[in-house]
Amino acid sequence: MAIIVNLDVMLARRKMSLSELAEKVGLTLSNLSILKTGKAKAIRFSTLEAICKALDCQPGDILEFQISR
């Protein structure tokens, strides 16, 4: 099982750069990059909320659960 991070998809849909999102949510570019590449082990709800507000989306638009078989 795996959690897939679709942050790059939402950024493309909103025509927003990662650095612009970092500025809007108050996170460093490196921390957002770690999340975007799927290397993050956790995410705070407050961070997820800020990202969803900035991208005008739902958490399920960013995070996807995939069952590995």
C-alpha cells in the first residue's frame, strides 16, 4: 500500500509554481519539494489545510491511497 502525492498535478491545474505555493502557505521550497516528490513521512493537518486553501482543492485531490498487489 502507498500514499501517492499528486501535488504536481494540482499545481499544473492551477498554473502555479512550487515557489509561489511555498510563499502562499509559508513553507520552505525544500519542504514542499520533499512533499511533492513523495519523500515526506508525514504532513500536518494545518499544512494540508493551507495547501488546500491556496490551491482551492480538497485533500483527496492531493493525496491518493493506492493498494499495491
